[in-house]
Amino acid sequence: MYCRGPSPQRSTTMNETMMRPEGLRAVRLTKREVEVLSAIAQGYSSKEASDLLYVSKRTVDFHLANVYEKLGVNNRVQAFRAATRLGLIPYEPAFGLPRVA
């Protein structure tokens, strides 16, 4: 009798589960929700994001509310953190910013 170890499918599932923070689940966002979330993650206000995406501020707020609900969060910072942890948007640290003492 010998042990072959976990199957590749099982390993993938285990790795994905291990990498996913507690409380976060698989989430599907629409293309527009990702665009809105990406704009918000870059520091744009809802109004600025609406200008960037050629939609109304109300539309941006609508998509953002859907994102909050799907991610189970209450604000932009939580949405950004959850989305980057889930790989829904890339995390690109801003290097070269002035240091604040």
C-alpha cells in the first residue's frame, strides 16, 4: 500500500481556499462593475468615475452598491481590499509617493 498524495484537482481547491481570506467567497462582477471598482480603486470619486466611464454619477453609485452587496462590504476601502484579495482587480502599489513623516 502506498500513498499518492492529493489529486491535482484537490490541491488546486485547497490552495484557492487557503489563499482566500476568511469570510470572502467566490464573486462574479459584471464588466461594468469591475470598471467602476477599478476607477474607485484608483482614487476617483463617483463623479470623476462617471465622467471617465461616460455614465451618470447615479449609474456609478448603482454599480458600486451592487459591488458592495456582492462582496459583503460597506465602503470603498473594504471593497478594494476584498476585490484585490479575490483577484477581481489587480493590486498595484503606488511607488514613488512622497513619504509622510
